[in-house]
Amino acid sequence: YGGAITGTGGLVKTGSGRQILTGASSFSGETKVQGGMLRLAGTNGSALYNGGSGKVTISHDGSGTLGFYSILEIGAANQLGANVDLEFDVNRAYAYMSLLGHNTEVGNLSITGTRPEWAVIQNFEGINGVDGSSFANATFTVNQTRDDLFNGYMRDNVSGSGTLQFVKKGSATLTIQGANVTHTGGTRVMEGRVISQGASLGGSGSGSQVFINSNAVLEYKLTNAPGFANGAVQKGATISGAGTLEKTGQGALIFGGSGQVNVAMDAGSWIRLMEGDIKAHNCVQANWDNNKASLFINTNSTFWQVEGNVTVGALGGGGTLNLGYSWPNFQPVMTIGYG
């Protein structure tokens, strides 16, 4: 449909087919995707809300394509906007947002319903009958102005090529379920706070970027049992930026062992160990040589530097710093400098 939808009413998509919108609609009511596929492919700007505010809810009424898909498809770049909230209302399989290689920005991200694990944000699916097997890399940006939770999945795809990058803007806190977040195109915390529960963010190697902007915070909230055997491994990534990486919860955070990790934060940034333990190296798969972030170790917390050297800007707090093992091959050095 290439016309414009106007007025104060809303739009509901049901049934197993695909509806494509190419016009610039400005209606103000809620858009609901309850079955099949709604593709936004505006040729002259946003297909929905035309730069204004609005809300899109993705759920599933049982009429989805192949029997179980309800998908909001992004068929061109910039189809929603920073004032259009995105909500997943999930009580049955599945509710998806697929970027199809197009950069997309939304307002607040949230989730309701009893089955959050059936909510998925992805670049594409990669399954016959749903979409193709190869798309360009895409960026998904959230402007979070209220504290909220998204504990669904965030990933590149099921099969094929084309990664997803996640960007967080807005002053509020967005909490995500880290174990469900597997995208490899990078994470950029530009404003506010992102809390990753139970797991780290990153990819399979140092090519995946985790960037924390000045005054922004990436918090790893690890509530798993104490000890390295139960610890969460930092996924392969290069961690950079002038913000704060914060570790809370009794569980251990382990750098290395799941791909190369380069810790290379800027001068003036902080790594804050507020609870539990951090192990700086594992399987010698972490490099701190280019790090300028200062390290704060809170009382009753321990920073374990037992397999390699670490560079920090400054050292603060009242916790424990453990340097090395007892045998000669593990006598690492902490360099404190940069200021």
C-alpha cells in the first residue's frame, strides 16, 4: 500500500500474509502486529508516524506465517524513529522484529507477557518462507527515556551473513538478559545505563566492539554462584570508550576463554568492581596493554591478576588485588599510570 494512513485510529495486522507499507503514514494510534508479516518500506521517510510519536506492539494471535511467526520487517532505513516505542507482548511463539539489513531507531524498548524468550530482535531469520539468507549488516538503536526490561533475544540471524549492532541512547536504564544476547556486530552504550544480567556482551573475538561512551555505564549484573567454575566469561571483544564498566553481583567475571578480549578503555574511564570477583585473564586470552581506565576494587571484592600483566590509569577502593600464582611462571605486573 503506497498511500498515507492518517487520523487518530490504529492499525492491526493479522493473518499469515505479508502487508507492505511504502507511503508516509501519520496516524497516531497504536500499530499492532499480531500475525504474519508487516513490512515497513517507506520510500520518502518513515512508513509509520512520519517523524512523530507512536507505539508498535508485536504479539501473536496464532495466525502467523508458517503457523507461528509474527514479524515486523524493516524494508528500508529509518522507518520508525526515536519517539516510536517498541513493545513485545509475548504469550505464544513467536514475535519478531527483523531489520533485513536496514538501520532502525526506536524509542523505549519493553516486553510484557508470560513468554519473553519468544521475543526476538534480529537482522534476519534466514529460513525459507520467511526471508532470505544474506543481508547487509544493520544497526538497531534504542532511545530509552524510562527504565525498562527486555529479556528476549537479540541476535544476528539463524543462518546466513549479516550482523546486528546494538546502540543504546537515552538517559534511562535498559536491562537485558545477557545469555539471550548473541549479536556480533558490536554494542555501543552512548547514554544512560545498560544492565546485562547473567552474562557479558560481545562476540567471538576482538573484532566485536563494546564501546562505552563518556558518562555512560555498562553494568554486568552477575548473580550466579561465587567462584570461577560458576563465573561468566567475557565474550570475545575489544572494550573501549571513556565511560564506566561496572561489575555487580556475587558471580565472577572472567576475561578470556571465549575468544580474544582486548581491554582498551580511554583515560578518565573506570572499571568498577563493586561486588564479587574479576579474573583479568583466562587461557591468556585477554590483553590489557592499551588500557587507560582506572580500576576501583570495592571492599570484600577481589581482582585476580594471575596469568598476565594489567595496565590501569589509577587504583582505588578497599578490596583485594591478587597478583600471580606461587610458581615463577606466573608473576604478572600491574602498571599504574596515565592518571
